[in-house]
Amino acid sequence: MEMIPISKYKLPLEVVYYTTKSGKEKKFRLNLNNYNAAHRRVRGLAKKAYADLIQPLVAADAGLALNNVHITYTLYVKNKRLSDLDNWISIVQKFFLDVLVKNNIIIDDNFKYYKSFSCKFGGVTKNKSEYIEAVLYKAN
């Protein structure tokens, strides 16, 4: 199967979901452990904040309406502390796919259109940043 790269996105692993009256930011780390432990209201606020944060990243691809998609996810972390790859990929992937569907970049995120994905560890960054690089492919 030939895969044609369409776009590359740098997705953050943390989002500010609320700012208190005193200006303190409440942050949500996007991993499965935090997601499962969080109240559903916090999860909803984090999902909306994440969508708002990555909207500008995907805006140029709005309306592509791709129907045979593969995405590769590569996790980059800020230190050598061991972590489960799936804990990070799962939540970012779900939030990211919802934004792609909302912007009509992919028709839907069910298996009729979103055929496959792969994930890997990319390494420790030199500048102490953390992110997931997502590459969107059209499969032929």
C-alpha cells in the first residue's frame, strides 16, 4: 500500500484548561492515567481547550475530506524517565482525531475512513520540550 504524506503536526502534551480569578493556570497533562482520574467536567474542559489550541495547526488542511487515512505518531519527551507510550498517544490521538473530523480533514474517525495508525518513541528532546509529532498520510 502506497502512502502519500499530507501534513505534519506538532501536538502538545499539556493544555491549560482553566485560569483562576487570580490568574493561576490549571493544566492538564494529556495521558491516559490523568484522563481516567479526572472528573468528567475537567476532561471536557481539557478536550475543548486542546481543540482550541491545535485548531490553528490544522486550519490550512480544513476541507480535505480524506477517506483512506493512516497517521503515524512519534512521542518526544523532555527527560529519560520511563513511561508507557500508549498512555500518551491514546488521549492525544482521540482529541486530535476529533479536531480533524470537525474541520473536515478526514470524513470520520471510524475504521471505514481511518484505516490504521502507528506509534513510536522518538527520543528525548534537547530543549526539554514534550510533544507528539503526527504525520497524516493518504493511503492508496
